[in-house]
Amino acid sequence: MIKDFLLQDWSLLLILSAFAIALHITVFLDKTTIRRMYVLIVGVFLLSLLVFVEFECAAYTEHRILRGILMATRYSATPLIISQLIYTLVKRQTWYIFIPAIILTVIDFISIFTGIVFRIEGYNSFSRGPLGYLPFIMVGLYCIALIYLLIKRSNKKWMEIVPISFLTFALLSGLIFPFVLGSDFSKIFCSTIGVALFIYYVFEILEQTKKDSLTGLLNRHAYHADTLKNPEDITALISIDMNGLKTINDTLGHAAGDEALLTLALCFRRALKSRQFGYRVGGDEFVIICRKTSQDEMMQLVERIEHNVGETKYDCALGYSYSADRKKPVEDMLRESDMMMYAVKERYYKERGAYRRQV
């Protein structure tokens, strides 16, 4: 039996092992997320073992009761795994996400005696009950919730949409293929989920290398890389510098300074639209690159940023540069926007009768 299990799920075991090793050495994810990822790995492994045993039991009529227990567990495990996936990947998600899956688990186990979801009859034959499609509906709703929440928290840029799309396809295949390919698809369902999780994790790590860990904006390395990629498409550049960060750090502490930067970054992210990318390139220094953006669109972006920041208790200086013919080098655009931004900053401190304090 062990040999048969290894032959059926060897690729899954390799993927889960690689996933666990990668989590152990990663430095980009917080400890809570890593622990929840480990729970997912264990859950997928146990589900694969359960599926294998269930299909083995299907061949023996004397194991009818055991098969019913295993099937109730399998029907319950999939929604629980996807709810754990939501709990892991979506920040600030509460444990309430598990309640529908827990209710389904109770219904599935009641079905062993009532046949409300499924029935294993005399010769170990399977049939659906009145709620036979409820587990699939629950999985579908959880998948929709997961994809919606992931897209909602993303920057809606292609580098985040691609892994979400891949995960969507994998999850939907696990939901649809059993009806297209038959029940044997259950034997490779865990491998499908395992591959999807690992690929999503790889995309997430690649994305994290481009992100600023505090603000969630793209980092300085990403800025330099992106300015070298199709520079002729860059039509506008905006420089932003926070006012008063040094004072906040000195008087209220660095935690308050971090909160200020995070708040401003959120203002910028809310203002960005398609083909507009925000970067944190220094302590309180930000740059926004606009690709194939008109001058009107750039000015509308500036207005959105100023409006969003105006709703906070913080302040920033902003400058911009536009290239009408798309021939202006990025370095020149940055120099122009910086000069405008520094002029605004100097006026800010002069109007308040204060010397500009360097961070």
C-alpha cells in the first residue's frame, strides 16, 4: 500500500517538501504567515493520504462504513483547506472565515447516517443525497471569496494579477474537472493544489524582492530596473518627499515615523491608476513613474495625491516633469521633478519660519 501511495503522490511529496524547505529559509514572510503555510502543507498531505485510502476502501464491500467516514472527511477537508488559504494569504483575515466550512463538516458527518449529502449503500456503491452538490458549491464560494480578496488587496498590476490568475485556474480546475473527467480526478487534486500553492509562493517571493517592506510600494531596486525597461514609454515622472519626518521621529519615535510613511504610501497607492507605478526610493523619498500617460492624466494624478494627503495630518512636497515627445531622458525628468519638489519643500519650511531638517 505504501508503494502504491508513493507511486501515486510522489510528485506531490516532492513539491510539498520543496515548499517546506523554501519556507524554512525565506526571509520575506513574517512568522505568522509561515506557520499558516506549514498548516496548509500538512493539510494537503493528509488530504492526499485520505484520498488514497478512500479509493482503496472502495474496492472492498466490508469497508463501507470506513469509506463513508473517509468521504465525509474529504468533502469537509477541501473547503477547510481553501479557508486556511484565505486565512494565510489575505492580511487581517479573522478565524470567522472557517465558520461555513465547519458547518459543512457537521453536515457531511451527519450524512454518514442520514444520506443528506451522500450515501454509501450495501455493495459499497456511492450516490448523492439532496445536498449532494453542497460541498462543491461551498468550495466554489470560497474560491470566489479568495480571488476577490486577493485582487482587492493587490495593486492590480500584471505582476500580481498573473499569480492570482494562475491560482484561480488551479482552484477552478479542482472544482470543475471532477464533473468532466470523473471521480478519478480526486487522485490528482492534491497535486494540483500543491503545485498551485508552490507556484503562487514563488511569484510572491519574486514580488517581495521588488517591494518596500514597510509601505508595500515598489523599492529602489525596482525603480532602477524599471527605468531601464522601455524608457521611451515613460512620459511623466513625479517626485515626492515627506515634510517633517525627522521631527516626527525625534519627538514621537520611529514607530510614529513608520506610521506616517505608511499612511502617505496608502494615499499614493489609492491615487495610482493603470500604467502608473509608485516607488519608495529613500527614507521619505518617493517617485511615481507614468508610462504612456498624457499631461492631463499626470495632473489628475497629482490632484488625487494632493487630495488624499490633504485628508491626513501629514504633508509632503511634490514636483513633476512631463515629456511631450517621449524623448526626454529619465535622468533629466528626475532632475526637473526634484528641483520643483525641493522648491516646494523650501517654501513649506520658510512659510512656517523653520529651517529644513535633514532626515
